[in-house]
Amino acid sequence: MLKPLHANVVIEPAIEEKKTTSGILLTGVTNQSNMAQGKVIATGPGQPFSDKEGRAKMSVKPGDSVIYQSYDGANKINFEGKNLIIISEYEILAIVEEG
């Protein structure tokens, strides 16, 4: 199990399949947007306060589906056979709520 530090978050990116209208699966298609969707796997304890004891509360929790900023320099890792990324909580743009 990965346990991120401070306000970092481990995310499993959603697999994005691109198909033509006729159903042909396109491989090697890059995401033109700098946003991606994924599921939060683990969170750190929160950013420590600089002027007092304690930490800021994290905005996301494991299991949340989120939209986050995606870029080439992201901390991508392969852990226990899963492709994961570790990003700062501040790079998460939204929580996707069902319903």
C-alpha cells in the first residue's frame, strides 16, 4: 500500500478508449486536454499548518472519482501491477458526484 505524504494524493487514472463512429478502436490517441479523470486510491494526512500544530483537512478521500490536471511531468509509477500517479491535492480540479 502506498501512503502519500502531506497533501499528496495517489490516483488510478481512468482508461480512456477512443473509437470511431463505426466502432474501430484507435490506439495511440493522445488526450488533447490537460485534464484527466481517475479514482483516488490514497491520500496523505494533509498539509501541516505553519503557524500552529495540526494539518489542513484533505478535500478528497479514497474512492472519490476526480478530475485532475494532467501533464507530462506527472509522477507516474507502476505499483503492484497498477499504473498510478501521485499529485498534489491542489492539482485536483473537481470531485465527480454520481446522480
